[in-house]
Amino acid sequence: MKVQPARIDALLRRPDPALRAVLIYGPDAGLVQERGAVLAGTVLGGTGRDGPPDPFRVAEILGPDLAKDPARLADEAQALSLTGGRRLIRVREAGDGATDAVKGALAGPKTDSLIVLEAGDLTTRSSLRKLAESSEAVAAVPCYQADPQAIAAFARGLLEEAGKTVDREAEAYLGQVLVTDRQLARREIEKLIAWLGEDRRADLDAVRAVIGDSAEQTLDDLVLAVADGRPEAADRAWRLLSAEGTQPVAVLRALQRHFTRLHLAAAHIAAGLSPDQAMARLKPPVFFKAQPRVKAQLARWSPARLQAALDRLVDTEAQVKQTGMPAETLCARTLLSLSSATRR
């Protein structure tokens, strides 16, 4: 069954005993891992991130291994914990190659084990996703990249868990500048918490001092540099992001969001609005420091060229996921092409 967004947190904290498996999938790899850890903590106790309290209650399998040995999943699901308690079988990097293994496990007698499958961005044609959404014994939990409001709420929750409060302006700023991958956002917030020390309040100055250099000056700078037509600056930001472990798909998605917003603003201008009025229509609003650059970009990019850029970004993401070519090379090539386009 497909789990609706409003019910996801409740399922992770208290899964239905009738469930035999949970598929967690989507383009936000950090959120997939985050939710997998929460569910593991529910089943095993603890946080799910520091290792299980009893190694006999958990088994971890890589999805590609199940394609070679589908019976292994059923064997693990039927195994009993030597010390009692519910067992967890955590399948990482799951994909359609694991579908037969999941079918085999579901065909066996029901036990107290729970299978947790963590997968990437599965399309509606995916056999594993179809199985999860059509079976009453399996829950399908999608993980899409969050909007700025959701990221801001996520940051506020982490700060409150650490005994900190956050100003409304600082919270809104976090929603705009944090990378939308949950794991990357979590690391930034943990860095902020450590920087605050004994201080209980995170104001805008504190957030900018800690988050600004790492988040705003990397991914946001890359996006703006590409749209500005500055390939050298885009390349520097790309190298910094690569060194920090940022995934190429996250960069491509950030560029898609920015060029989509430019395309929407360009449509407002074509309908008779001024550039300032067009930018004011965008939600969330353009960060005030970036407004002059975005206004200049709107004068530089026509609607047709913006659409061509979006097509190129979508096509590159598809190549990253389907062709097996080096993702870094594909992404770098697209960055160079788009950032050089305005010069031509």
C-alpha cells in the first residue's frame, strides 16, 4: 500500500504489526536513509544510527546481492532472534533486482521479522514499487525532496531536540539556504548546534556565521554562477561540492529548481509584468542578496533558452541514472555548457 505523506511519521514510529515489509524510496537519498534509521530504531530500540542493541536481531543485505541469491531474504525473514525481540532485515540499495526475493519472502509463513528496503528514485514502472503499492503486507514510503518550509521545520526540530530555540528569520533563512538532501541538512544543523555551545538561541547572525559559507557559498553560488554565465566560478563551486561529497543529482536538481523559477518569472514578464514584479510572484521569494543577479539573469535568458536549459538538465539526470557513464563527468559537462551558453 502507498503511504500518504501525512501518515508516514506515524508508520515509522509505530508500524502496523500486519506489515511484513516497508519500501522506502525516492530521489532524496538522505531522507531515505533518515527514515530507514528511524524505522530501525523503532523495531530495535535506540536511534537506528548507532548500531542495533542486539546484533542477532538485525541482518543487512545489499540489494544487488539478492538478485544473485533471492532465497536469502526469505531465509533471513524466517530466522528467529536468539535473545528474543523482533528481527529487522535491512536491504540497502534495493531495486527491481530484489523483486523476486521480496515475493519469495512474502510467500513464506508470516514471522515477527520486518523487511526494510531502501531504494532510489523508482518510477511507476518499477516492479518493486508496483509490488509494494499493491500488497497489503508491504508499505511504500516515498521520499521526495522537501520544499523550503519543510526543510526549515526539519532544522527547527533538530535544534529543539538539542535544547535550542531558533528565531523566525533564522528559520526562514535555513529553509532557503540548506541543501534539500536531509543527511546534508542534518550535518549543517549539527555543526550549528556545536558552534552554539551553551547558547540556547540561534539568531540570524549565528546561522549565517555557520551555515552561510558551506551551504550558500557552494550550491547556491554554483547555481547562480551557471545562470550568470560564469563558467570559472561555476567550476570552482562544483569542485568544492564534489570534495564535500555532494551528489551530482543534487546539483542537477538545484539547477532545475532555479531555471524553473526563472522560466516562471520570464512568463510573468512576457505577460506584461516588470522584472521586479515577476520576481515578487515567486514562492518562496528570491533571497534579497541574490535579487540583483536574478534580475540580470532574466534579461539574459529568453523563455526558449530557459526551456532548452531545463531539457538539458533533465536529460543529464536521466543519463546519470540510466547509462552507467560517470555521473561527475556528465554533470560537469552540463555545467560548462549552460554557464558558457550566454557568452555565445
